[in-house]
Amino acid sequence: MRELRVGPNKGTRTPHELANLLEGHSRLRGVELDLEEIDYDTDVLIIGGGGAGSAAPCWLASRGRGCS
């Protein structure tokens, strides 16, 4: 266990593995992004597969918004 050094939970003790993920460096550092060109256009973007991320497609489907 160690304390987080940055973020809203700074000072909270957490397992080393989790602290390393939360304090990890951006994978986009040094990557040039063209934000003027849209690669994908979507109404809903679900990121993650936890409880909310897994329930969201079911909730949308129950309201007639199919997945594509």
C-alpha cells in the first residue's frame, strides 16, 4: 500500500498496482491529433464494462435504440 501523489484522492492509501494505474502517463503523449477531422460520429459512446457500462446498452435497447 502507498499514498496517491496526485488527483482528487491525493493522500489516500491504495495498493501499488492501482496507484500505478491512476498515476500512469498518458499513452497519447507525443501523438499528433487532428481534432478537425471526425473519425466516428455517434449519439452514445459507452466506455467501460463495469456495472454502468454493461447496463447502458440494455437500457438503451429497452427504449428502442438498437446497437449498431
